[in-house]
Amino acid sequence: MRGHQAIRIEEFNGLWSRGDDESCPLDHFTDCDNLDYFEGGFCTRDGIEEVPVSGELTIYNIVRMYTYVRENVQSLLILDNLGNIYHTDSPTPFTPILSIVGMTDFAFQSVANRAYISPHDGEIGLQGEFLYVYLGLGNAARKAAGLQPTGSTLTAALGTAQPGPNFEAGIHVFGIVYETDTGFLTQIGPDTLATVQATGAHWIDLSGIPVSPDTFVVARHVVVSKSIPIGEYSGIPTDYELFFLSNGRIPNNTQTTLNDLGAFDSELIDSAAALEDLLSEIPASVFLTTYHDRLVAGGFYGVGNVDPSLDESALPSTARLSNVGEPEAFNAVDGLIVAPLDGNSLTNGQEYRDILYLFKAYKTIAASDNGEAPALWDVVVIDQGNGAGVHGITTVLDSGGINIEYIIIANFSGICLFNGTFIDPELTFKIEDYWLALDKDEFDRVQILNDSINKKLYCVIPTFKILLGVYDQGLNSEKIKWCPWSFNDAAATIAFLNINVLHIGFSGVIP
């Protein structure tokens, strides 16, 4: 040993799984498990403790979790293996807010303190299911949007003679619109709209105003046409554009009469025409996100799905976008984007630098808001080989996946940086063999979080482990340090609470 030259290893740089063992640099491990890293060294990872949801009671067999922030209170939405979703901050946390047979996964998006939930099976929106909305108060989630008024005989008649303002002489068509507790306005009803011949000198009285059987309907609105000359009336009430009456909001779901209505044609300026193309039920999708104050849902079940607005073969490649500021108002005609059809479903979506990026497993598409309806936006394929998994867009702390300079995306190629294009090499360059050996058929299990405070990535992988990436020395393929974490049970899903406290959901015994 007299002539031996010491080799100093000043820093440990994590797992190396690329090529044969002899290619491994001296400051890397060819095998490691349950390590964490600090500057210059490594240690055993922190232990874990069981988290009671209420008292000493705990939810088991978890398959998906999301962080749900409501009025600055952080809580979890938890799906178990029986299709039950629980809310940990609910007054009754062990009573499911939604139960659906066959729901093995779900998409989630928080808007205005409400939770929008879409059941799916890890690949596509669940057949025969819908988008749900949960108000966060422990009551059961319900279908988003709502059905139009039906089954009532709405009647309009001349009322008191008054000098004005009155409806101008001619035929006027009246209808009713329901308003839900989330502010959604339904299509116009009832089945038979009311008509009356106004004189220009009388108010109009309405009777037989429909009452909704749904408890979440909190108000109703009167809509009315402008004056139609008697000789020009077609006899078909639905031929005419209706407008919201400024004093026609009924702030309850019980009153069936409304008297003394009147307005000049010039006062009827808020058209209700757009309501006629809204979906009353929104099909379930595989992902939810937001873009330009719109809720975006994509990846719908195709075969056998009853949707008159689209050919069923296009539904898996379709993203629907709500009206601006109205997360439940989806226009069935032009509120959609259809990605190129290639036999694969959309898997994810993300806004980044004013562009909406839509992903398939092997494809990335960009759409840009041009001020027109979404169906008229420019759609461009920007990558034919890289996409994103169903849960493969990184959540940053307790918020969405956007960072200032990049998005972190997990796909079949590895964990990548994306800034409008995928940056080579992947962050997982040093463990390429490890990543490529993961079961591609189980990639719906992959879920990734970014603790940007402690500079750590956490990624659930198909082997029921968590892959840790520490990037305190730089977020690039050379500086990041990787290590798998294994547990006695099957790690299925992760979420942050209290900004960056990692919570792990276990689905039971490792298969």
C-alpha cells in the first residue's frame, strides 16, 4: 500500500443506473435505498408516522390523494380502493363525499374554493360518468352544471295598465333559467315557452313558473324576447332570441308567480342565446386543469358515449373548455379543442407562458387563445415523441405545476424539464436504465411533486416505491441526486400539507 494514491470522495451524488457497473463514477452508488442527501453526504431518510384523519381513526387502502385548499385551509381529498372519496377537513371525514363503483382514480381541480372531481380509470374518463362539484362543506358532491326547467306550463298574461316602462306592442316570448348554488345558469325552459301579445300599455304577469326538484337550485331568471310584429311571428317560440330581464331574478326556488314585469326593447341587452348550447351534464374526463380563467377537461370515454356534439372516435382526443369565469358552462358546439387523432387519448394539460399545452403519452400539442371560441384556436403539434402521464405534470408545493422557468414532466422517456420544448438530457439521465425498466403499462401510477423550498422531487413509481431527487446543487441532469425509497406497504400516491409536509397514501400490501 506504500505507493497507493488516496482517492478523496468529497460529495456523494446519488444512484447511478446507466450502462454497466464499471461506468459508475466513484462518487455515485450502483445500488441504494432509503437515503436522503445533504451537502457533501448522505443519511437514512426520515421515518414516517401514521396520520389520523379524526381522533385515532385512519383511512386505509388509498389509491389517490390531492391537496385541497379552501379559504386558506389545507386538507386532503382521498380515494380508497372501493371508489369512495373522503374529505379530511369535512365535519364527517369518514362519510364519503362521492362513491362510484369502478372509480379507480380521479382528476381534481380547485376553482373558487370548490373542488371539481372527474372519475376515471387511470386511462380515460369513466364510462357513463360525469364531472362533479363539491363545495367543501361535507355535503355530497353533485353533478356539475344542471338540467333546464321542464314539466311546467308557464303562462304570460296582460297585467295592470301602466304608462311604462312596458313591453312594446307585439308578441313576446318568455322562458325561465335556473341558477345553481355555484352560479351556473341552465339552458332555457320549460318545454313550452310562454307567449303573450303585449299592448305597450300593460305590465305582464307570469304564472306557472317552474320549480326545480334539485335542492342546489337557488334562484330563477326570467328571459324574454324583444317585440315581434304580429304578422311576422312564426308560431315557433324557440325561433327567437331571448334576453335576461333586469328585474326578473327570483331569489328562491319556490315562488311560481311574478307580476308587474315590463321593459322597453332597448333595455333588453343581455342575451341568453349562449345558454342553449351549454352541456347540462359534463362527461367525465381523465384530467382537469385551468387556462385563461377557463376550466379545461380532456380525455373522454369514446366508444358508446352518447354525445351528440362529437363523433365518438374523437372524444378521447378532445379537450373541453368552459366559458371564461364559468367553470361549469361548457359550450357543446365550439367550446372544445380536438387534438390530432392517432388512436391515443389525451392524458394531461397545463397552462405555461400563456399557452395551453395538451399532452398524450407520446405527443405534445400547443393551443393559443386568439380571442375566439376554443374551436377556432390554432392547434400545433410541437413534439411527436414526448408527452406526459396522467399524473406526470409536477405539482409545486400545494399548487399547480407551473414554475417560473419550466415545468417538470414525467413520461416514458424520464423526468424532464419543459419550457415549451423538452430539454435534453432528461433529469433522470444518470438513472436511465432504472427508469426505462419501469412497467409502461402501469405508468398511470406515476405521480410527481416538487418541494421547491427544500429542493426535492418526489415521484411515485410503478414498483410502489417513491423516487427521491435532491437538486440542492442545481436542477439539471448532472447535479441532481436520486434514490428510491421503499416501504413495507405499497406507496400509491403523495400530496403536500402545510406547504411541504409530505403525505403518502398506501394502497395495502405490495403485490
